[in-house]
Amino acid sequence: MIVKLSKRLTEIAGRLSGPGFDLLADIGSDHALLPIHAVKHGLCRRAVAADIHAGPLLAAERNIAGAGLADRIDIRKGDGLAVLSPGEADAIVIAGMGGATITGILEAGKDRLAGVRLLLLQPNVGAPLVRRWLHGHGWYLRDEGVLEEDGVYYDILESVPARPGDERLATLYEPYRLEGGKVVSSDMQMLLGPHHVRRPTRTFIDRWLEEIAKRERITSRMKCAQSREDAEKRRLMEKETEEIREVLACLPMDKPSSG
């Protein structure tokens, strides 16, 4: 069986580097394409393909059997990290869900994160929620990426457990001064991504220019709102959007695209 990964899954697989993992758990695995690729290419010794829905798991079972990996990839039906035993996995991928869903899975399954060396998280929306959860629970955001596929932008967050007193965790979101003197606040780095602010790519900049245009359309429609609450929402969105615009204006625009 030939496994062809999407651009998004290829990027995630590329981050399963370094010393080989013993067990990769792919939560919300769908058709198990990522675990199959990871096992076949020696990125992990064994894998768990988990999903809460029976339909995708039937497709996953066929794909795993077709790849001849039924003895190395375990199919499990269940909710989030509940499919794992504490300490069982040393790498976990949760991809293709909203940020609130991902943080809910992590919060509910905190006891299953013992022994995990790498979390690869790909929120479709709500990446700031995931960054805040990771930072508040002792996970260091080692790297992050953004890519575009079929007109949609995807965030990928790569995180490792921080050791007690790890200064990287303490300083990651400290206010950061850009060339020209613009200071990027902690909250703005939670929104944009601290690594993106320090090492912007063309894809990252394009993504946020598009987001600014979308926000401007929203606030334009909100100008007709009569309530004080709606007016305040519009004011806050306009203020945040202007802050994003100022940050982008201070970033180099000639960086190569990451996707």
C-alpha cells in the first residue's frame, strides 16, 4: 500500500525527528495515514490510531492491514487520551480539531501525558488557546509552523515537557523588541506565536494580512450595531487588529515561505 500524505500531514510527520519514538499515539487519526507513514519510515516503533467514531476506524483498519502493519499499529475507539494508559505513549499527535477541543482533550487526559517527549498539535482554529494551555501546564513550545493548503492556513505547534526551573519556559512569552523599537506584548505573542514573531515566514505574514482584511470586514459590519456591548467588541477588535498591523509592519517581508 502506497501512503500519500497531505501537505499538512507531511509537515507533521517531518517534525517526528530525532531519536526514534517507541509509541506514537495519533488522536483523531481518521484513516491512520500518519501512523502508517511513521511506522514504515522508522519514526516510531509502534503506533496507536485512535478515533471516537467507528467509520474512520474501519477505514483505518483496512489501510493498516493493507500496509501489513496490523502487528505494529493498534486501532482504538475512544474519547481523546482515554484510549492510552499513563506512560504508554512517548509522542502524541492531535490534529485537525479546534483549539478548544484540543485543550479539552489535554486537560481531561493530563495523567496520560506522563512520559510523553513530544506533543504535535495542529488546531484548525484557536491556536492561542492551545499555546496558553501548554504554557500554563509546563510544556515548552519548542517550535511552530504555519502552512497553506487548498486555501486554508494551518498552525502546527511542537511542544516538549519543560524541566523544573527551565528558563526557556519562563522567558518564551516575555515582551519582545523588534528592529525599529516595536515591543510585542506577551498577549500578542500568544495570538501570533512567539517563534513566528522572531522568525517570520512569507506564509505567516500572508496569513495575517488575510486575517486583517477579514477583521476589517467584520468591524465594518459592526458599525451599525446599536448596543454598547457590540460597540465595545468592535473597539477591542479594531485595537487588536491595529496592533497586529503594527507588528507585521516591523517584520521583514522577504522571508521564504514555509508552505
